[in-house]
Amino acid sequence: MPRTGAVHGLIDTKVEAGLNMTKVLGIHSSPIKNGNTAWLLEYALREAEKAGEVITEAVALAGLTIADCRHCNWCMAKQTPEKLCSITDDASPILEKIRDCDVLILASPVYFSRLSGTMACLIDRTRCFTFGKNGHLALKDKVGVALAVGWCRNLGMETTLASIHGAFLVHEMLAPSCHAAGALYGAGVVSGQRDETFAYKRDKLGVKDDREGLRSAGLLVLEAIRTAKGRTI
């Protein structure tokens, strides 16, 4: 599908609006523009589009101001459809997009065996959907997909995925696994590729060469689309 450009410098949209379209929102938290995590998210969205009748949007958190959740409970008493959280910052329009999507893909680089701090801040801000006055458990039954990019396959990949998956469970979202993809908590893709001597290659986009990881990501995203369409058709 053709791109229609950027919205507020945050969201890159590939869309032809129509009835019965499944809205897929992808968010990545890498600080590197056009890096491995960004590339993986774009790949996942392209795979989603293959299902047909899908609208995809990509959000990059790099450079945005996203404050910590204050646990002030403002959302429990004063939340409105127009104002989901007491804090007004770059998270505000993203929270609205999360509320309105059918499938949410969260992609994080692996930082010390866990998700990035930026992604953690955004996830914490989604507390407004768990206890909000305007929509208690507002994300319930939406479909979630966790993606992670790590330098090595066995150096915190699955714990990063599990932390994102845990957020989906808190919201009572659907987080399908995919046996064919070998994906239980999500899909992890390796950026540190080695040559025949086991020395690391210098390719800055090593995720492109992780065929196993990319296959898992693609199959998992298509499973998520099927889950969402089964719920909305």
C-alpha cells in the first residue's frame, strides 16, 4: 500500500481507509533511526499487509517526551475520551492510537535482558486503559504481538519478550502464540550476525540475515491478524 506521509512527525501511515479494515499499530523504542528494530517493525507491518484489508501505522518513540506514570489515579476519576491521562506529552496521541487499533505490535531492543526504558514508560502510561473512568479494561480482547531485537539469541531475548507479553496479560489482551513460528511470548530477531569464522560481521542491519527470526515474526504477525479478524468479522 502507498505511504501517505507523516502525522505530527510521529506516525508513518500506510493506508487506504475502508470498511472491515483491521487496524495494526506498530511501535518501536529503539533510539536509532532506521536501525535494526525499526527495520524489523517495518518488516512486520509489510507482512501484516499481506493478509489484506489491513491498515498499518508505525510509531517511533525515539526523541519523544514520554513521562513516567505518576499513579495519580486522575484517569480513574476524570478521564474523558479526549483526555486519557492527566499528563500531556508526546504519549498523548500515541495512547489514542493504541485505544483505536485492533492489533498492537510492540518492538523493543534488548537492554540488560529486558525491554528498553522508553518502551517501559509507554507501557506504564497505558495504565489509563486498565483503570480509566472512560473505559475500564479498554484494551481487553485487542491482539498484542511482542517483537525484540538482540545482538545474540540467548542474551535476554525471551525475557524482553516476556516483559512485553506480561503487559498484554495485564490488559486482558489476546497474545496468540504460533507453533509453526516457534513463538510463545513473541518473536526475537538477532542483529549480531557472524561469518564462517564466527567473527561478527559489520553489517549495521544484521536482522535482515536472521532468516529464522524473520520467519517467526512474519508467521506470528499473520496469526495475530487472523485472531483479530476472527473477532471482528
